[in-house]
Amino acid sequence: MNAPNGRGSVIGNFSFEGDSLPEFSEFEDTPSEVFAYKNERKLSEGKMAPITVIETITITRPLKVIAFLCGALALALLVMSLASTDWLLAHGWRQGLFLHCVDEMAERPLPFGLEEKVGCYRVRDEYYIQFTAALCILALATDVFATLLTGLGLQSGDPLKKRKYYRLAISVMLASLVSALVALVLYPVSFARELPHGNRSVWEFGWAYGVAWGAAIFLFGASVLLMCDKEAEEVYYKERDVHLAEKSGTN
């Protein structure tokens, strides 16, 4: 069988004209044409280029969880200390930051020239008592704020917000600690100056004063834990290559 004349040809049931095809030369192909051919060859084999997927991994640091718990415990202890009248004790008489109480067995005359009956009364207008109460309230308020910021940092998934919350929590927690320490030092030092007017030979600090020191210890622990772990990354990014392939055949 002779081939038909002209540039057209017939192969099986298909025909084409030579002029309808681009004139490629195996020696004159440009790099872009070769690259396009290779890509087409890959796609024809049913494969696609790998896709890089970035996974976000959030890790909760145990030190920050402990710092949050320390802040919460300090909060509870400060509330107990402020509500109690057992900061300063003598026979039949006790004093808190807002009230002082006279017991039935109290000896007369009462401390500091007081002439009151059995019961609880508004605390004396001494500067150190009022200043100590104000500092303890400030320590309580800042502790609430710092603990809340620490909790928000633990809950947040945004790394920028986490750093912002933790840095602010450190500053506020330190302010709470300083307020508590100043109050706890000011109270006994100032009381010692008026001790000669106490009309009692034996004085002691009550459990409420000790509880306030416990709150200060927890505030110190929370501050240290937040500062020691402030540079640790809690959010990590992991790259993973995913290979996708075209499904062949029909379902």
C-alpha cells in the first residue's frame, strides 16, 4: 500500500495535516518547551508535586500551670487573711485589719486606752493598720488580675497573645508580691513603736498574719515560675510533605 501524496497522512482511522502541528526539532527545543514537556509527562503518569503542610503544635508548659495554681492559692489565702481579726493577739483582745474584738475574759484596762464592752468594733485609726489593709487589698486585686492573665495565656493558641499575656502577668504578679511584702514588714515594725501603750506584757501575731506570709510565698513562687519559663516556646511549627496522586479508574 502506497502512502498518500502531500504532507497529510492517515494512521488507522485518524488523519492529520503536517501544517497543523508545531515544528519541533529535537535539537532546537527551548528550555521552556522541555520543562513544559516534563511537567506534562509527570501529570500524565498520575502524580503531582508534593504539597508542604505546616502543622501547629501547642504544648502546655507545666511550670506555667503551677504558676497559675500558686496565684490561685495566694488569692484564697489573702481573702482569708483580710477577713480575719487574728492578726495581733493579747489576753482577751485581738486585732485585725478592719475590726478589733474584746472577749469576755479581757483584763481591764484594755490595750491602747480603749474603753469598750465585749464585742467587735471598728479598728483604731492608726496609719499603719490602714496602710497595711490598703496594701493587702492591692495585693489581692493584682493577684486576681495576674492569675487571670496567666489563665488566658494557657488557653490562647496565638503565640503572640501568649507572650503578651505572660509578660503582663509577670509584671502584675511582681506588683502583688511587693505590695504583700511591704504590708507584712510595715505591720510589725509600726506596732513595735506603740508597744509601750499596749497594757499587755505578752503579744503574739495570729494565724491570719501567718496566712498572709503564706500568700506572699505563693506569689513569689508564681513570679519565679513565670520568669524562668518566659522564653520557652509553647507553639511549634512542623513542616510535612503531603504527596497527592490522581485516582485512576471509576468508582
